[in-house]
Amino acid sequence: MDATSCRIYCIKQHRPSLRARAKKAGHQSCRQNFRFQWRSGRKQENDVQDFRVLELFSGIGGMHYAVKRILPTCYVEAVDINTVANKVYEHNFGERPHTLDLNQITWDTLDSYGADMWCLSPPCQPYTRTVFGKRLDASDNRSRSLIHLLEQLPLMQRPPKYLIMENVEGFVGGKVHGLLKEALLACSYQLQV
Ligand SMILES: C[S@@+](CC[C@H](N)C(=O)[O-])C[C@H]1O[C@@H](n2cnc3c(N)ncnc32)[C@H](O)[C@@H]1O
């Protein structure tokens, strides 16, 4: 990833169940809690205990590290196709990601993780503006897995309430960015950034 041009999206779907669960556990509303932590970047005592995160395209776990800083007690599961990256991830966090091809994953497997939030870091090669980048966008095979996930989302019984995605600047305004926005709005998500 080109660190100087990275963008982060936070997208959420309003669902009373998460708030109700947080209230029952004596926390402030999950939404307020998450928003506050997101903005301030500060650890809070009333962290959400049973918040489940699915890190897709986990690599060596940059998203894991970031999310644990704002939700220290959340449970993180990860998926990546690269076995070497998965070994490094295990070294970093003590848990080996599922070695799966996200081009093949189906909605019921995604449901089975029961995630409240997805963190996605899909391959940036289709969009990058570096000298090596061909900028093929949706025509690059490496964008297929993200498109496939967007196709599975509406089929899910228990879709995540929040999605965070990072990618390079060249992603914004392209075809796959358009597909992402369309898919999320069709599933009643709100684009926060
Ligand atoms: C931009 S990197 C991830 C960066 C990550 N945030 C980190 O901290 O390392 C993209 C990742 O997607 C994985 N990936 C690419 N195609 C995949 C696929 N079809 N299924 C699962 N993982 C895939 C790569 O192995 C790579 O680790």
C-alpha cells in the first residue's frame, strides 16, 4: 500500500440489536462508543466485550493492530490466501488466519463468522498510481475477490454492521469504487467517509 495515499472508509448500518446488547451490558450505546473511540483514538474503559471483527485480506495484520487500539477486547478472526503472510500474522497476534481464497467464499461461510464488523484490505494493484500500476480497475483479476464479496453481502442472513476498508487513492472514483458504493447502499449501509 502506498502509505501517502491511503484512504479509509467507515460504513455502518443502523441496527438496534447491537445497541440493545451494549445497553444490557451496561455500556453506552455501541454506536456512540465506537464513534467516540474512532474519532478520539483513545482506549475507553467501557470497551465493547463481545464485538467480533472479521479481517479480510489480512496480510500481516495491520488492520488487526489498528482495530485493537480502539476496541482492545474485541475478538478478531482473519482470512488471507497467502500462507507466508498468515505465518507472520500468527507470529504477531498468536492466531493463524484462515487460509482461503476470497474469490471462492460463500455467503453462508461469511455468515458463520458472525462478525459485527469487517475490516478489508483488498489488493491495491488494480488501482495504484505508481509507475508499475496499469490501473485496470475492474478488468484486473485481482479486483475480483472484492467484487465477489460485494456479491455475497446481500445474500447473508447476518451481514456485518460495520465495514472498514483501506486502499490506495487511485481506488476512489473508479469502477470498483462505484460497485462498492452501489452494493453498500443497496444493503442499507451508510457511507460515513
Ligand atoms: C493490501 S494486502 C493486505 C495488507 C494488510 N492490511 C496488512 O497489514 O498486511 C492484500 C492481501 O490480500 C491477500 N489476497 C489477495 N487475493 C486474495 C484472495 N483471493 N483471497 C484471500 N486473500 C487474498 C494477499 O495475500 C495480501 O495479503
